[in-house]
Amino acid sequence: MSNSDSMSSHHQIARNMSVTIIVPQARNKGLGEKGALTNPVYHCRWNSNEPQDSVQVVRASVKDVRTGESVELDYVKQEKVGSGTFGTVYQAQLVEHNEVVAIKEVLQDNRYKNRELAILRTLDHPNVCVLRYYFYRHQADEKATKGPKKSGDKTSKTYLNLVMEYMPETLYSVSRLHAKSKQRQPMPPAIIKLYMYQLFRALAYTHTLGICHRDIKPQNLLLDPRTGVLKLCDFGSAKPLDPRESNVAYICSRYYRAPELIFGATTYTTAVDIWSAGCVMGELVSSRPLFPGTSSIDQLVEIIKVLGTPTKQQIAKMNPNYATQKLPQIEAKSLSKVFDSSTSHEALDLMARLLEYDPSKRITAIEAMVHPFFDELRSSPTLTSANASLASSPSASSADPSSSKASTPKTPLPNQHNTQDVQDTYVTPHDPPYPWPALFDFSKEELMIRPDLNSKLLPHHWDQHC
Ligand SMILES: Nc1ncnc2c1ncn2[C@@H]1O[C@H](COP(=O)(O)OP(=O)(O)OP(=O)(O)O)[C@@H](O)[C@H]1O
Ligand SMILES: [Mg+2]
């Protein structure tokens, strides 16, 4: 919808969406260089079956990320779905297409460089949350407008609003269901494979662009349990890493913080995300955080309790400038003792490769994707076919489909509708069949990351699908 035909579009909206605008305020005055909220709020009534609910429609002048055009967007703000260190995320409904989106509002603070918008605009991947529009909202700063004026007082605050596709769950919320379930029922291995694979696919893509996410954690992994799609979100800490530049070490949420960051490294690599991914996988396998440190230094203690004290050489690889301090001398445990005995050999092997002290020895994201742990995803056309229906049986969630016998998926996809018990979080046989998400629709760029791995990356039966 362009600015010029906004009035006729109003009528269009009213007709198409059964919305009656009650108090339209002044028309937008036109767009500046950046999209902006120029016409705050008007009221309307949804002409629904329900008795005339009054809802507030917000009109914002936004930039459409796909087309680069300035457009007007009418939306109804709904519930708050998240609030983090930097922003608040709301669910909202777009009036024009009756579509649900997520709007992340972040205060623009000149003291910190916000790279989220710039990075999100460049990303285009099935496992990265899509940024649709963005705009700026200016709000009078009451503190600054009251009281006596001092030089440098700001009279308004600016909020960047990122309008993104909406995803109903996070890996955090789904894994908590498992942790809280009656018998602490772990996430089925096939589902762990499905989600971890998509995380690595997102990381292989972002890392090949030189972008390090720096805050990989279950809360930043969005899920649509109906489709099984995982998408990486929250690029608020992300940065394109330049080996010639130093970076802050105090980054990444504690439980998932790579040891080189705890050792204060400032010239780290994208391997910090791989460590975090290893922590996420450990958490999914055991339904509890793998390294639950209570402080930055305790975080290191938690890691050492499992992986043993790092050697001098490993410390030098993490941070050559680290002034050696006495660390508790602890021997490494075998991961098979850390995790339940039902954990497959492949799962243990992959976690060991992700959780290497020496960042240069850590497996890369694309290497992780071809690890035998994920072979099950590639092994069966039924599982990989876009039209495959799920052989769904809630009881299968306790079986280990990673065993060689499992050639077809027995694990149903999680279902966000039921939250009473973990078995209810999976699609039941009474639900319509849902296809697994596309896992092998690689772009040319993805196939160029490590061409030598392409034969392993693409399932043998894949040719038949192309
Ligand atoms: N596109 C989305 N769809 C649905 N929910 C979302 C979406 N984006 C974010 N959320 C929810 O909002 C929460 C906070 O979003 P985000 O991580 O981007 O903000 P943040 O302020 O940077 O958070 P934090 O500092 O805690 O990492 C997410 O954990 C998730 O629960
Ligand atoms: Mg976050």
C-alpha cells in the first residue's frame, strides 16, 4: 500500500477485513528516509461474530525489507510475547492480510551499536526468522521535557521496531515441557535431530557470511511445532567478525558461553556459536542445562567438572594473553557418564566434537550437519519427502529412533496446542498428517560452503525429488 492511495486502502481494508474504522486520525504526512510511526492510533471495530470489540489499529509508515519500498502498515498490537535485555516483543495482527507477526521494539541507545537491523536485512534463509518491515517510533521523553532543560537533554526517545514473521514457540518453552513432565520425559532423539540440524543449517549459513550470532540459546531458537521448523532469532548481539578487529568478550548468555569468552578472549571466531550449540544439544538430551554456572567464574567450574581442567596448550588456544591463574585440577568425565545410558553413541560423539576447549578443533556447522547423528534425517525418503506423513505414536517418544532399526520416523512432531503433559505436546494420530520441514532445499551458496561434503549433505534418494 503506497502513501498516496492510503485513503482508498482504508476502505479496502474495511471491506476485505470487515473492519469498521471509528476514529481515523490525521493522514500520514509522508515518509522520511527511514520508516516512522507518523500516525499513532485509531480505533476500529472488528465486524466479527463476537460483540463489537473495540480494538486499536496502529498505523505505521514502514520500510518493506523485500521490496525496499515505503509503505503504510496497519496492525493491531496483541499480547507481549517476550521481553529481553534489549527489547520487548509483541504479537500483532496485520490488518491487510489478517496475518500474525511479531514486533520487536528496541530502544535506540547511542552508546551501543545496534547491528540487528543491518544484519537481519542481509539474511535470507529458511532457518532464520524473516524480517518483513521495520520502522522507528519516536516518543517524547517525559523526564527531559519536564524539569529545567540542561544542554544535551534529549526530548524524545527513538525505538526501532522490527516486524518479523511470528513463530508460536521457542526451543526453551518446548524443552521446559519435557523437563517439567511427570517422569522428566526427555525430548525424543528424532526431534532433537530435527531441531539441532536446522540450528546447524542456520549457523552454517550465517558463519559463511562471517556473521557470529553470539547469543545462541534455546530462547533464541523459535519453533513452529506444527511444521517442525526451527528459526534462529535475536541478532541483537550478532556481529560480522573481522579477524583484524577485537571484540568484546562479555557476550553470550552465561550457560552457553564458550570457555574462550570466559578466559577473556577478544579475537574469537564463530566457533563460540558452535560451543553454545553444543550446550543447547546437551540440554535437549538431558532436559537440564549442561553447564549451569551461577557466575562467570562458576561457569568455568561447571565446564571443568565435565570436561576436566584445560591443558596449558588448550588455554593458550582459547586466549594467548590469559595470565595463568590456578584452576582446580579435575579429570575429564566420559560424556557417556554425564548423559543417560540410552544416549546414542552418535549423539555423544557429536557433543564431544562441539564441546572442544580448543576453538580451532571444534567441528564447524556444516561438518556437524553431515555428522552420522543426523543420518536418520537423510536415510528415509518417507522422512525427507515434503509430502511425507508422520507415523505418529505418542508412545514412540520413549523409543530411540537413532538406533539402526529405525528407518522411518516414529516420532510425531510436537503440537503446541496441548501443554498438559509432554505426550500431549506431540501430534497425536488423530491430528492430520504434517510434513516434515524441508531440510535439503539448499541454495547454491549453501552448496558452496564445503563442496567436498555435498555428497554427504544430500540424501541418496534426493535426486529423485529434484
Ligand atoms: N519472531 C518471533 N515470533 C515469536 N516470538 C518471538 C519472535 N521473536 C522473538 N520472540 C520472543 O521474544 C523473546 C525475546 O526476543 P529477542 O530474543 O529477539 O529479544 P531480546 O530482547 O534480544 O532478548 P534477550 O536479551 O533476552 O536475548 C524470544 O525469546 C521469543 O520468546
Ligand atoms: Mg533473545
